[in-house]
Amino acid sequence: MLLTSCAALGFLAQLDVFMPWIAASLLSALFLGFYDLSTKHAVRDNAVLPVLFLANVCSALIWLVLLALDGSGAALPAILRVDSLTAGQHLQLLLKSAIVAASWLCSYFALKSLPLSIAAPVRATGPIWTLFGALLILGERPTGLEFLGVGVTLASFLGLSLAGAREGIHFHKNPWIGWLLAGTLIGAVSGLYDKFLLGRNGFTAATVQCWFSIYLALLFLPLVVGWKLRWWPRKTFQWRWSIIGISTGLLVADFLYFDALRKPEALVSLVSSLRRGSTLVSFAGSVWLLKETNGRQKIVPVLGILTGIVLTILG
């Protein structure tokens, strides 16, 4: 499975020269939706911490294999090569891993207890919270389209909460909605930090993806040890092949996303908008494959959330 994932990344790297950025963005959305479906399948009625740990171990092992191949002199594509880092730069990537770890802990536990058809659209509102962060931290001022996008998203969010109430999920009372929002907000912080790492500090995508995957596995290690030694009441763990799907789906989705952004002719706003199409993949899979209910009542607010995000990004 690890060799298959490495081969998939290698094949995609060979396509880097001629793959249109729109195609890369759409494929990224497809694999991100696959990641969401794999996550829901892996954590449903299962212990969360071992799922998180093993999924990140798989990702870390893939990058360790690529590091070993690069160190042995193998001719890896430039996009897969990891730069040498100083101790300070390693600390910066360790901080990114800590932010992502906090976001995933909140999101995975929430996803275990919520339908994916509700959780995926809520998680997709990340760009809205990133915009608020840019307003507060970077002093940016929203355009009219961005204001409209935020309004449409919040109205659709209310519509989604009404649909969830039909399943007994009251957004203002359900604690897992709070966990999910916390994970989404922390993920927005990670998005702002990514701009700092990749934009201002000049890290390459492969370098960030490699070391953040390795550090994530190390951060989750003491938690899974505590789970194993029963330091707290916990559920039993069942191995599922969808854990591999979590790792592979996220690695490929992020690789394609960064590949699309590297194209000189690519429009960042459209790349981000197309990537949010993953919500439709997650939503369709949750209704058709996971047999979640009230799909018709949720589709309108889901489309509204996507519309609001697109307006916000295009603004």
C-alpha cells in the first residue's frame, strides 16, 4: 500500500508538466471528498486516536520512503524533493503540526458523532473563518462580494442547522457541533499559517507536507500510548482499510492542490473554489454509500454554503 501511494505521487509528478490546473483542482476536490468519506468510515463506531495515529503513520512512512530514495541518489521529480532545514525551520513546521493536530482531534471526534452530510459542509466553511482571521490579524478589508459571500454562507448555515434539527441535531445544543466548529476555526488558523510558511518564508510544498506528516505522527504517539494503556475510558479499535484511504486521499489531494497553484496561469481564487467541490463528493457519498438521511432537505443549504464560499473567494 505504501509503495502504491508513492507510485501514485510519482505518477502525478510526471503529469506536472502538462496537467491543466483546472483538471488538477477538480481531481484535488475528488480526492478530498474521498478523504472525508474514508475518515467517516474509519471513525464510525471506532476509537478515534488509533485511527488518527495510524493514518498519519502511513503518510509519514510514504515521505520517509521518498526521503530515503532522494538520499540514495534516485532521480525524483523536483516537486517531490524535500529541502534541508535549520533547527528553527523545523520548529516552525512542528508548530504547524501542533495546530493541525488540535484541529483534527476536534474534527475527528465530532465527525464520529455527526452525519457526514452535516459535518462536511460545516468544515467547508473554513475559508470564511480564514477571511475573518485576515480581517482581525492582517488588517484586510472585505469587498462587496466577500460580504455577500459571508452573508450567503451564514444564511445557508442556518438552513443546514434546521435540516439537522429534523435528525435531532440542534446546532446550539449539540456539543459535537461545537467541537466541529472549533476544529474548523483551528483549521482556519492553519490556513493563515500556511500563507506565512509558503509565501513569506518560502517553504516548498513537499518540505511542508513531508515534515508536518512526520511530526503529526510523533505528536499523536503519546496520545495513542495513553489510549493503549487505558489512562482514560475508551472505545475498542478495529482496523479498517479506510485508514489507508485517509492517508492516500489527503496526500494526493494536497499534492494536486499545490501542483495547481504552481501553474503560472492558474487563478488562486478559482483553484480554491474548485477545491471546495469536495463537499459535493462528501455529501453524495454520505447519502448514497453511508445511507445517511434527509439528503433532499440538506442539498439546498449545502449548495448555498458552496455558493457563499465561491463568492467570498472570488471577492
